Amino acid sequence: MIGIYKATFDEKWPDYFAKLDNTIKERVAKKIKKILEFPQKRHLKKGARFFVDEIGQNRIVYRVFEENKEARFYFVGNHKEYKRWYKQYF
């Protein structure tokens, strides 16, 4: 059985989240709840420790820490911002 994971957020998360309009913020909150129930999604790229999920035209990037039952969220934003974020780390 898969348990509910705890959400934690990277220090830059509030900056990304604050840029979203309220409708998207609501959708992101719903998506986070779903991720916390079933966190294993599509890897950012093969072998990457990050996962990526989509919310319409937006992307959410996170990691799963099984030992702590934790999902840590790093980025949320549109595809253009996502590509910029991605280039910083890969």
C-alpha cells in the first residue's frame, strides 16, 4: 500500500508559486495532493532524480524521498520558465 507523503518545498518555490494566477494556484494545490498520494510519475529525464508533472501548460518539478515519505517541490511555471529552470540544473 502506498502511504500519503509529506510535502516540503525548496526555498525558491514561493517565488515561482507567487507568479501564478489564482486559478493556476488552485490547480497546482490539487495536483500536489494527487502527487502526495502517488508520487512516482515521469522522470525529468532518464536517470534524473527529479520528476515532472503537467498542469495544463505549466510544469511542476519535484523529488521523492522514500525513506522519509517526502515529496519535495522545486519548481512550478509555464513551459518557457520550465526550460529556463531546466537549463540551470542540467
